[in-house]
Amino acid sequence: MRGTPEAIFNQAVRDIAGGNYPEGIRKLEALEARYPFSEPAKQAQLDLMYAYYKNRDAESAIDQADQFIRENPTHPRVDYAYYIRGLVYFEGGANILERVFKADMAKRPPQEARQSFQSFQTLVQAYPKSPYAADARQRMVYLRNRLADYELSVAQYYMKRGAYVGALNRARNLIETYDGAPAVPDALAIAAEAYRRLGMNDLALVAENIQTTNENLPDVINPSAASAGVAMAAQPGSGAEAPEGVGPVSMGRPWEARAALIMANSADLDFEGGATATIDGGAGLLLGLGYSFTDQLRVGSTFTYDQKDYTAQLIEDDATDTVVRTEEGSIDSMTLMVDAAYSFLMGEYKPYVAGGIGWSRVDTNIATEPPQVGCWWHPWWGYICDTWQDTKKVDGLAYELGLGLRYDFSDALAADGSYMMRWVDFENATGTPSFDSFRLGVIWRF
């Protein structure tokens, strides 16, 4: 790129003002690389972090802000670097899917919220007259409430599990740290209940009295107390601690049993030698058992069974000619799968991706030998005889991928729908046959 530092900088500013952030970023990066000690390059560092932020390149924006703060601690615009850094973390909380499906953000570990709060707090305390300080204070109020909501959700989780000491510590930390947050009254109620369960009735009465006399807590922010809360919340407290990323719902009822109706679509198969088969669509059944390691990750096993009709074109060679013979019938297929599902969101609605690997066995119901007769003595029915006939069976490695949407009605009951594609490595088939299906199921958590 040719031109003076000023010319390159002005061109980049025009690109950014016009919304062409990738081109503006390219020119500002070139300016820094070619003229690192020029005055426009200093300003380019500030504009570059803004361009990264607007281009939704969060990692680059944060790296650029950190580099500017580290290299220019006394620069008159360093407050802007803290502000951009706080904004990037602030907007890293909820993604578009979480906003669309109204995910419960209180159950999500608030790492971005803590980092955003710390950046805004540094800005407010070190540069109180900054033009960005007023907006930073307002965002700190929201972040304080967000951090308090997470502490409350963990305290509620402990109460459900009977870990009353852990619930009490979380509730006390919330009350002492996030003064004025809307979650404080609920934390006082948890503290009172935890004290009562621990046999400390006098302290339970104190907590209840405080809750009664402070029903309308003012929405004010205490930066010094809140900053202590950011540090305290990141450290293990007394009692049982919930791992980061573990929501209170799934860990309370980690096991789940499921049953689903499978609606399989038709499929065409080709085999070596020229034989073909058309498998009609049909219905089947799925049964499964799983374990939720977190509110987003489930691992388990499923068994599926279905019966479908088919039409096959078989190729037979005799001494003089090739004969094409048509066969019709039904097949029974069974598959045992080890699978996993990962949800994008935490809340009532949970879109997810799923995949699994296992073994599939198909009974073609085509006889492989003449019928056989067997007789035996039954203690109730006496001497009986019956016939049976061996049929052609094939099996192979199976694996599947799919997308689904789950809805939690309650802590114990959920439903989901999914679209799955399964591939089975059958012997003598050309390629790997694929089968797709829709599934509608109910889930019981325990």
C-alpha cells in the first residue's frame, strides 16, 4: 500500500466511517507495520481496536486494547482502551441464539461479565472525568446484577442438593458483595432457610428480619464492594463448590431416560454386482439412557428398532443369460448407539447438535435354508411341535449426526425433536448407505 502515513490513515478512517471495517482494518494494520513510530500510527492503534470491535473480532480487539494499555500507560486516551475492552467483554455474554431463545443467562458462568466489570471499574476509578465514565457506571450496575444472579443460581443449586453450608456461603457473599442488586432479597431468604436447616434458628430470624425491613433496596452501586466480589466469586469458598459451566438444573437431575418415535424416510441402496434396493419410509421406536455432565453436555446410549418394506432388484447369472429378479418384503433393523449431544444454550429452549457411533443389524427376512421342525415337551401344554427358518442377516458399523431442539417443561420432564442422518457400513454395498429420519421424543430426568 502506497502513500504517506497521513494518507493511509485518512483512507482507513473513511472506510471505517462507511462501515467497511475489513478494509479499514487492513489499511490500519499496514500503517502500523510500515510506519510504527509515526504519529498517525499511534492514533491508528485506537481506531484499530474500534474497527476490530465493530467487525466482531473480539479476540483481536482485546489484544489490541491490552497492547495499547501496556505500551502507553500514561497516554491521554488510554481510558478509551479500557472502555473498548469492557465493551467487548460486555457483549460477549449472550450470543444471538441465546437472545432468540431467551436463554437463562443466570446459569451461565459469568467470566465475561467479571472481566467487563473489571475494565469498566478501572476506567471509573482511574479516570472519573472520562467521557466514557458515565456509560461505564451504568453498565457496571447491569453487570453487578448479572454477577449477583449467578451467585443466586448457585446458592439455589446447593439448596436443592442439601448442601446448606455452600448455599449459605454463596448467599452471604451475594448480600455482602452486590449491595442493591435485585437478587439480594432472594439471597436473604436462602440464607434464612439454610440457617434453619442447620439448626441456627436465631440467625434465621435475623436474616428474615433483614429481608422484611429491606424489601425495597435502592439500586445503587458500590464499586469497592463489587470489585471485592469479583475477586471473591472467582475463588473457591467454604462448602461444596459448583464447577464452572455446571448449571443447577442438570446436576440436580443428571440422569435421563428417553423414548421417541422415529419417522424414517425412504432410501436407495446399491450393491456390488448391480443389485439395488429401495427401502420405503416407516416408523420406529427409540429408547435411551443418558447422563448430563453439565447443562449443555449429555452422553448416553440409545437403542432403535424399526420395520420397513423394501423392493429389491436381484441379479442372477445362469449358464446362458443374466436374469433380473424382483423381490419384495420387509426388513427389521436394530441399532445400539453410544451418542453425545451438546446444547448451544442454557434455558428452556435448547438447540443442540448430536452424534453417535455403534452397531446396526438388519434381518432381511429372506430364507437361507428350508424350514425346520422341532418338537419338545412343555410342562403346561404337553408335547408341541413348531417350525422355524433361518433368514439372511447383515450388520455393520453405524454412525450418525444430527440437529435438534429441546424444550424443558420442568426440572423432571422435557421433549425434543431432531433430524438425524445415519450411515451404516454394510458388506457388499457400494459406498456407505445413508438413512435419514425425524424423531419426536419425551425425556424423564431423575
